[in-house]
Amino acid sequence: MAVNVEDLTDRRQMQVEVPNDRRKDKEREQLIVDHIPLVRYLVGRMTLHLPQHLDLQDLMSAAMIGLINAADRFDPSRGVLFKTFAEQHVRGTILDELRSYDVLSRSMRDKYKHLTRELCSLEHQLGRNPTSEEVAAALGISQDDYFRLLDDVHVFTFISLDDSWEDDDGNPLCLADVLCESEAKSPQQQVMMMQLAETLGQAIEALPEKERLAVTLYYNEDFNLKEIGVTLGLTESRISQLISQAMVRLRSRLKLHKN
């Protein structure tokens, strides 16, 4: 009886591929299960000071979709840790979900843009970081109203912080990655991060002392607002305002860097 070599080869290949596929499926499932705590952490961290009416369960579901997509797209041969890869995708899906809620009205977005423009203009005019009093005067509002504005736009400064741009391979990179000192990325992203880190390092060093300390403790040391307040002897509300003001300053540097 004649033996069809091609049929035997195809059959053998199918027998090999089935276990390989099963093994890949198990590895994928294990990656997802192992990184569910990361999803919970990111959701908790990113929604800590967002409006209470937001549905955390919806955000958690969106974050899990990001994790699953990361597991589907992950290629270990690229030399990037899955934790880093997954964190980028999870953060991105959370931000997309937050933006869909439109947590800031159009008028508030306009106020944020006006604040950014005035602050940048003052920096150029004065050659230094303007004080809260100077910014309030430029905006034509009282200092109390200025602090209330910082409270109102806190959500937007936070979301804006995690806005990302992509390298040539389509991999996201954002300001929060640099502030939080994320783990190893692709070689191109490492170069981009080094350039951005240098720019931001100079910008952070130039921040007023309390803003610099608040940003460093929040993003590098993982302190919450209450802990930072205790350290600096200020209220949580004031710490939130300091971080919001610092983020507006840093975002202006980031915009220049991206352009």
C-alpha cells in the first residue's frame, strides 16, 4: 500500500500544532490571571480622586479588556516585560472609558486651556514659574476662585497626564511612565523616555519647592494625598491644588517636547 508522504507530514504537523496551541492558550490565561492584581491597582490608583458618580465596575471591565488585549498581542521576542506591556494597554482602556464619560464639561475644558495658555505666557514674560497670585491676577479672578479652578480641573490634569503618543511601532508612551519610572521598554521607547526624562527632570527641578515635593511623593513614592499633606503640613485639598498646578506646568513642557 502506497504511503502519501505529504499526508503523513500534514498529520504530524497537526498533532504538533494542537499541543502548541493548547500550551499557548494556557500561557495566555495564566498571564491574565497573574496580572489581575495589576488591573485592580491601576483602576484604584487612576480613579482615586475622580468624581464619585463614575461606575468603578465599568472601569474595571474596561481595564480587564485591556489586559486581555495585551495578552493576545504580547510578543515576548520583542524583549519587553509583559507587566510593562499590559500596564500600557490597561491604562489606555481606562482612559478611553473615562473620556467617554466626558468628566469635564466643554466650558471647563475651555477654562483649562485658558489656564494653560496664561500660565505659559506668564512663564515667558517672567522667566520663572509664576506664583498662584500672579496666575490668578492674569486670569482676572481672585486667588480663592483660582484654587477652586484648580480643584475643578484636577480630573483633566490627571487624565491629561496619562495621554500618550506612539513610537514608530505603534507602542504607547506617556508622561506617567516617566514619572512612575516604568520598567524596561523597547529600545526606541527607551531612547524616547531618556529624552523625555531629561526634559521633565529639568522641568520638575524648576517647580516651586512644594509642588516638586508633592509630585515626587505622589508619582515616585506612591504616597496618597493625605500622606503628602501630613509630610508637608498641608490639607489634602491644598495638595491636590499643588499637583494640579504642577501638572499644568509640566504638560506645557511635554507639549514643547512632543512638537
